[in-house]
Amino acid sequence: MIAVVATFAIGLAGVVTFHAANLPLPWLLGPLFACLLAALLGAPLKGIKVLNDAMRGILGVAVGATFTTALLVSMAGMWPTLLLIPVMVICIGALGVPYFQRVWGFDFTTSYYSAMPGGLQDMVIFGQEAGGDVRALSLIHATRVMIIVVALPFLLQWVWDANLDNPPGAPAASLPVSQMLLMVFCSLAGWQIAKRVGLFGASILGPLLLAAAFSLAGVLQHRPPAEAIWAAQFFIGTSIGAHYAGVTGHEVRKDVAAAIGFCVILLILTVIFAEAVHLLNLAPPMETILAFAPGGQAEMTVLALIVGADMAFVIAHHVLRIFFVILGAPLAKRVFSPKSRD
């Protein structure tokens, strides 16, 4: 319990520091950097998984509440860019697996699950079941998410002059209590229903689908308040930083360094695919970067919310990427599991 309280206190210190220095996304990047620094200095950090998952549900409701009939119709026109997502995942695997295996000496299973740009928790679980190095997988994916989450806001500001100071929602005091209660219901009920039916990314997608249903029916008419989105950012930031708790010098030199090099590959691929989409005039450039950047689904949702991007476009591409990766994971497990070679 002491480690949990210390983690949250360090995260809040990061928020205050970022606010004082007028740095972007203080509720997300502040706790991320503060917890990362504390972890590297040896502080025992720990989060509360169920609370982190509940915070992700807020983002799911925020996306689902934007759905309208007109928006659903417009999603049919996304197929040209959606078709590029599996191609990009295959390219990532084709480059990433040999990179981890031949350059850094990881075994094939660890290399495969390190290269796949799925959810952090999903890839660690699948990799563990297939006999991979759990600690290496956790550090590599945490580093991937961290670097992309840190790099993208500055890229959005530099290239498109995006305003990262936009409030992510209306103040809680301005929203009807009935709407707030409905949002809480969508978040909790959607998460548990999705979890029971085995839906991947249940903590986000379950609330998203239930909120979308209520929004399309005209019952849900507001997005979650700014305070809730800031809270979600805070817990996401502390969670990413806390993944480095207990990291050793050897792990920094091998696992984290390997992940940093892999992020360079990912960013180059992202730029290539985004440029192809731009040249073909298939989608706006800012939405394209947010949709194709292989960061965490929750983190990309936060950025899309803040900069006012087309969230349906961004989320549709990330859901397809994660679905494509997870769809291949059971097959990969059967092929690469140590038991399958006995």
C-alpha cells in the first residue's frame, strides 16, 4: 500500500512540475516522466490494475459518446486506409523479429512478441504463455508506448501547430447528473460485459460500444467531463512509468536500448505509411499520424481527444491493428510454444 501511495504522490509531483514549467499534457506526461525517473532511481512503484482499467473505461465512453448515424456512415469510406493496417503490421513483424533476434540476441518467441505492436498487457501474456522472456517483453512494450506517447505531442505541435492546451471536455459542474450516472454505467457495465464475452481490450472497447449504443439512441448526449479525462491521463501516465520499477542496469543496456532502436524503426514505418496516405489523398495528415502510430490504444485516444482529431477514424485503425495482432497470437503460440516442439 505504501508503494501505491508513493507512486501516486510522485505522479502528482510530476503534474505540478509540468504545470509550473508550462509543458504540454501535464496530466499525462508529468506523471509518466516523474514515475519513470523515480523507477530508474530505484523507488518501489506500484499501481492498482483494476483502477487503471477503470480509468481506460472513461476513454471508451468518451469515444462512444461521439458516435452518430452520420459518423457510422462516414466510416464506410475508411476502407482504403484500413486495408493498409495489416500491411503495416506485417512490415513491422518482418523487420522487428530479425532485429530483436539477430541484433540483440533474444530467442525467437521473445523477438516475435516484442515486435508485434499489440496491447502491452496482451503481448506480455501471450509471450509468457508461449515461453518468452516476460520481463523483457514488459520493458520493451512499455518503452514503445512511452516513446511514441512522448514524441507525438511535440510532433503534433511542431508540424501542425496543434493546441495541446484544449480542455478535453466540459467541466463536471456543467453536466446533468443523469448524464454523469449514465456514463458511469456505460463504463462499468460495458467493461464487465465485454470481459465476460472475452472481448480483447475489454476495459476500453466494452464502454465504447455501450456508450455508442446509447449515443446513437439519443440517450447519451455528452462526453465525460474534463476532470475525468485528466484522471484517466494521470493513471495512464503513472502506469507507464511504474513499469520500469526494479529495472536493472543490464535491462537498461539490453531490453530498453533494444526497444529504443525498435521505436526508430516504428517511427520510420509510420512516416512512410502516413506519407503514402497523404500522397494518395486518403485522409488528413494529423489523423493519419494518430491512426498509424503504433502506440497504446488508450494513449492515442487521449491525444485524439485533446487535439480535436476525428476519433472514429483514429480508433477504427487502432482497433483493427490490435485485432489483427491478437488474431495471429494464438496461431503464433501454437507454432512457437516450447511444447509444440516436444
